[in-house]
Amino acid sequence: MNYRIMRITNKNGTVVADIESWEKAFKEVDDAKHWEEGRSAMSLAQYFSLPNIEQSNGIKLIKEYIEICGFKNFEPIRAKIEHESRFDKFKGKGRMHDMVIWGNGGGVHLVICIEAKVDEPFGSFVSEAYRESVEYVNKNPRSKRSQRIKDLCEKYYKIDVNDITSYTYIRYQLLHYLAGAITEAKSCNDVVFMPIMVFKTNKYNKENDNKKDYEVFIKSMNFVLLNSEKEIYKNNIDGVDVYMTYIEIPM
């Protein structure tokens, strides 16, 4: 099978052509300590660069899942690692995606926002993140941390964040991920696919709660099951068709 050659870069424009150049590009924009054998950054790189980018298991998997979503003949055009999506006007970092792929399929533009994991958790619950942000703002009045969380909750859940009990079991990182992905799609009038890619390396701890946290989030956002075999879910959120799945990948 022939694959279109996809150009991968980091935000500096450094081109990724193989695992060695991926490492270089990653370390230019992220902490070198995150590049570790058996962890998510290196596992993602290996999955999308071996034996080469065009014939990697990563590209094959994305094409397979995109077709199941209903978009045939997906052609990846370009990609960025450690790509930032800014979904509000506040200072500070936006949503940092591990990898974003832009392409065409089924007559539409598609953007794939990849979250790579081994067993790294999804971080604080929304309720915890909000309480911590309020404490931070009390010490740093110019900060907009708590306002950002409040705005996201009001936008996607239509409930005031001060009703803390509504957010006890929702991980903030997943809400942040969704906001960034939708913003990325809107910037190009795209459909967005959000695969959480879990690499089951020798450092994977099967006792982690990530799958459960993901399922709670999917339910809270009223996603509908599109494909039971691949567990792909779909919803239209803020005018964008969003497809989401949780993929466990043996390494």
C-alpha cells in the first residue's frame, strides 16, 4: 500500500524523518527528561517512525480508525509534535498536544489530536484543579487560572464551576484536551479525531485508572457509541464533529 509522505515538524520547524531526528526535535521543545525508554514520548515516536514514517504502524492505525469513522482514503499531509492549541485569550500555555496530524479524507478536512500515554495519569479532577487555582490566584491576583477552568466548565457543561460536586470525578486534563482539539478543528473547519493512545510497554502499570477516567469523561459529555469493536465515540460539540477513542497498544 502506498502512503503519502507526511511532513512532521516541531514548532521550530525542525523536520522529523526518523527516530533520531524525532528525539532531537522533541528535546528542542520539551524537557529532555521526558524522553525515556518505555514512556509515552519515546513510545509515540517509535510507533510513528519505525520502520519509517510512511509505513509506520501509527499511520496505518490512524487510517484504519478514520475510515471506521466514515472518512475513506485518508491522506495525512502534515503533522507537528508538541503542538500548542490556544483556546482562550489568557496568557500562559494553551493545550499541548503530543502530536497533531492534518489531512483529508472522504471529502473533508480532518485533524487528529493525539494524546499519548503509558500509565501517566490524567492529573487532577476538575474540582481539585479549581480549588488549587483559587488558592494560587489569591496569592497571584493577576493570574487567570481559575477563570480559565470556570470558563471551560460553563462552556462545555453549562454548569457553574462553583458547584464543585458536579466535577468530583472528571479529570481536568481531559476537558483541557477537548477544548484544545475543538479549537484546532475550528481553525480549519475540520472534523476532529481524538485518539488516546496507550502504549503498554514494560513500564505500564495495569493498576492505573486512566481507562475508567476516560469512560467517565465520555459519559459526562454525552458521547454516543459509533463503533463497538473499536470503541469509537462521536458527538457534535460546539459545532464540531468530534470522534474519540481509547486505544491500548502492545509494545
